[in-house]
Amino acid sequence: MTITGKIVLCCTIVGFLAAVSLLSSAVPSYAANSEEILTAVSQLPEQVDSPLFTVMWTGKGADRYEIQYRDSGIGAWKTWLIRESSERASATFLGLPGRRYQFRSRGIDDQGRVEQWPLTSFGDAQTE
């Protein structure tokens, strides 16, 4: 290999390493011991006396909570509210009489990490 060939090869390797360094710094990395995001909607009574009832949630590691609900008869999840962790962790839901509602939550931290939705609903209420 000629001196020119060695210089080109050296510059190619240095350029590749610089590109890898730039790419790895652009992607957020999280330490293995970073706090995990865990949220849950508190269990609701099987039946409530009014279509107006309180839903509560808890969590750790989240800066915001997204709460969704669905009418079991219809089945599609809908975002009900998004709250900052500094706000009250409960809200009053207004449903329709005779319907069954399910609720689920997920957290979002200040680095933009988003908790996966739970595979099952954590809350369930039947209005009468």
C-alpha cells in the first residue's frame, strides 16, 4: 500500500469513528439504573350509583400522565386527559347510565421516554 493509500484509509477510519460518535451523542441514552416509569389507574368499584365518578391514578418516574378510557360496548380507547405530575392525580369522569367503562394510564418522563400501555385495563366501572 502506498503512502497515499494509507492516508486515505486513515482518514476514512477517522471519519467513520467521528460519524459514529456524532450519531451516538444524538440518540438519548439511559443508564441501566435510571428510574423506571410505572403508572396505574386505581381499581374502581364494580358498580357506581351515578354516571359521575372519580378516577384516580398513581405512578413513579413520570412527569406527565396520559389517561385513556373506553366504553366496553364500543371498545376504542380515547385519551381522556393529560396531567402534569404536579397536578392532582384524580379527576371526575362523566359517563352514560348503564355503560361499563375501563381506564388505563401511561407515564412520560422529562426525557421524553414513554411508558408502554398496559396489556389489560387497570380500572373498570359500571354506571347505573
